[in-house]
Amino acid sequence: MDNPTITDCFIDWVTAVAPTGSHNSWLRRFLDGQDAKPCQRAYHRSHALEYYPSGIRHYYSPHDSELDSIIVLDGNALSNIRRDHDNEWCNKVVAILARCSAHFSRVDLAVDIMDAGRLAHDMATDALNEVLSFGKRNCTVVRGVGKGGGTTLYAGARTSPKYMRIYDKNAESKGEIKATRIEFELKAESAQAVSDSLSLYEGYTLPCRLFTGVLKEFNDWEAYPAIEKILYGEVTTLRPHKRERLMERKDWLRKQVMPTFTKGNTGNALELWQWFKETVESSHSAS
């Protein structure tokens, strides 16, 4: 791959602890402008809310002052924010969250190499053949089964502060994102170091440098030119993939359009509805 096409580095998960402080008013306005509904509790907190349309989740215990609240922006929530705005705006949201939180307990940094997942398979094969290693870090390969089975290479321990995944995003997304994804899951002191960096003004510009810094720690990458070129900046970049809310579209079809087709006593109403639904979904796939 002479000049690989990759996405800009994007943040794919954030868990923020104790979101309080001088910028809390900004965060409050951001969340107050959305609908909220109870969701499944987690992190040993007694209450949980999910905000719509962003998908941000807030866990808290209002009657226990010793338990800090936790805000989670998972991959879907951050993808929703990127869809409605752009990657820079999304990074600014995370940077402001870093300023108004005690610290991050988890943050994921990722890039997509637009190669339909080929690099992920090549690296998995090299790891299984012991051509690729990560020194003292454990290396595990998981292969999918079936015709569309993907593959994932893990480096490091799942509970360690720095954990890497390289996987076939093309297979995982069923062809929606034709890429090999390189992703770092940073926790504990590593996540806190990232939140400290992002909390600086202009910190939202740092994710790419933070990503390449961690990338260098895992290998020298000389055997993988596509990755080595990321370190040297010899790549063509594009915006991270924006996820459409397909479930919203399906709900709209079911709640708003289906009654129009099924009213009356016409015998072919359901057939007409099925044709319309398939037409809309095939149009979505083609676009």
C-alpha cells in the first residue's frame, strides 16, 4: 500500500468519572437539550439515564455522596455526535468533558485503514506463525467462522492500562466500513494521562499525536509499511465513518408509514408495505 488511505484519529469510547467543575454548566446545557429515559444500571450506581439522540449514558446514586457519577460515551454515542457534526466537534465535546470531570477511567483511540480488512488478516496470520510479536505483551488471535468471518488480533492484557485491537472492521460491520481498524483501549493511569492532555485548551487537536505515541510503544512496525506510514504522516486522510441511525429509519417506517399502507380492506396492503420498506432500505444500502 504505497499511500494508504486512513481516517483521522477518532475517539471511540470515553468513561468520565465525577463530571463536575467550572464547565459543568456547558455539559448540563448539552444534556438538557436532549430527551432522557431510564436505562440499565451499571457501575454499582442506583440510577441510569440514556440521552437521546446522542446515546450518552449517565450513571449516578443521588442518595450516596461517596459514589461519583459516571458518564459514558460509547462507540455509538460518539459516532452519533460525529454524524450530527464532525470529528473535530466531537473531539471538542470530549475535551470539554475532560475539563469538567475528575478524570477518565477509559478512553479508546482508533484509526481505520481503508483496505477492506486485509491488513488485519495478514497480521493475524503473522502472529499465528510467530512472525509478529509484541515483546512481553501477550498476543492473541480470534478468527470468526463462516463466509464473512473476520479476525481480531489482541496485544496486551485485557486489564492492562494499554490494550490494542487490530481487526477486520469490514467483516464486523458487514461491509459498511471497509477497513482494518487499529484501536487502543486505555484505562487507569493511561486514561487519566489522556484526559489531562485533552483538558488543555486546544487539547482537542491532540488525539492523533496521542494515538501515534501509543502506537510506537507496541512495535517498530517496519514490517508493515501501511502502519509505519501513519507514524510518518505519509497517508491520505479522510473523515471517520458517520453512522446513520438505521433503527430510527425503521421506527419511522413502522410507526409513520406502515399505517398508511395497511389501512382499508385492500388485500395487497401488506405486500405493498413490504415492497416500500425494501425499496427504502435498498436505497439506503446503495447510497
